[in-house]
Amino acid sequence: MAKLTIYTTTWCPDCTATKQVLDKKGIAYEEIDLEQHPETAKLVEKLNNGKRKVPTLVFDDGRYAGNISPFNRRKLEEILHSGGIS
């Protein structure tokens, strides 16, 4: 089961960097591409104070994990730690 859901787009370099770190750490995630699933854009906007920011991460229990834009490995590590993911 995925521990995270990550909302992305294909053109987003921060999304690619975030996924690479998650893959390297062996952290399971479900990726949802906003371009292929435009109905999810409203959720991303709601979570990010009206802005469509990617990547947006949500924990498997539905809690908003955060947004990693611009990509910052330390911020990603803090988000993962706050969700009990290492």
C-alpha cells in the first residue's frame, strides 16, 4: 500500500526530483498526474491555499503532507519524518 500520494505533472522538474528521492528510499507512493486527472486539480488548489502547486504530497491517512516546490531535499525529509516515514 502506498504511504503517500503525490500529485504531479509531466513537465515539473521538482516532481521528478521528489519521485527520485522516494524511489531511492524505497518509499511507496501513488502518483496522480494533474494533466491526466484534471478533476484532482481542485483538491491540490484547496490544499495549497488556492494555488495549483506540484508536487503536492498527501499521507495515506488523508493528511496534507506538504508541497515541495521549489525542490528541497531537507524539506522533503522533514515532511516524511512528520508522517512517520523514513
